[in-house]
Amino acid sequence: MRLGHVIGKVTLGIADPALRGARFLLVQPLSREQFAGLPLLPLAKGATQVVYDDLGADIGHIIGFTEGAEAAAPFVRSTPVDAYNAALIDRITYTPPVPA
């Protein structure tokens, strides 16, 4: 699972029937520096993910999302999803390792 910052929403004109009623979010994965407290600034182009959401995340939220085969696991039928919102994150506590 990766953590990401919701920066937008996706609107579909036509969707696979298995995805009816679904929401899709634009998510910027968090970098190590952002875990340490740097601002949630946009990453480089191409780093943004489109994530299936049925938990109700909104712009500005931090979410936990899975990718690949794990993203399709919550569905009963085969569903064309590459990333799935698995958690809404309330707070991040990060303690970097101490160099030996």
C-alpha cells in the first residue's frame, strides 16, 4: 500500500459496466520528504495515479491505495482497475531511522 494526496477527480463519459457509480481520483503518491513534513507540492509530471474510490475521499485528503492485482481483489467480478483506495488516512506520524 502507498499513501497519496488527492489532487483532483476524474469524470468519465463512458465506463465499463462494472464501474458504474464509481468515483475516480487523481492522486499524487507521497514522497519520503513529504512524510518528513515537507509541503504536499505536486510531483513531477507522470507521477499522478488514477485511483478507484468507493470510500468518499475528496480533494486534499490523504489516502492509502493499492495497485496492480491487489487493486482488483475487492471486486467479485473481473474489474478493470489498476489502483484502489483502501483507506482514508487521518494522521501520519513519521520517525526517520537514526543512522548508526
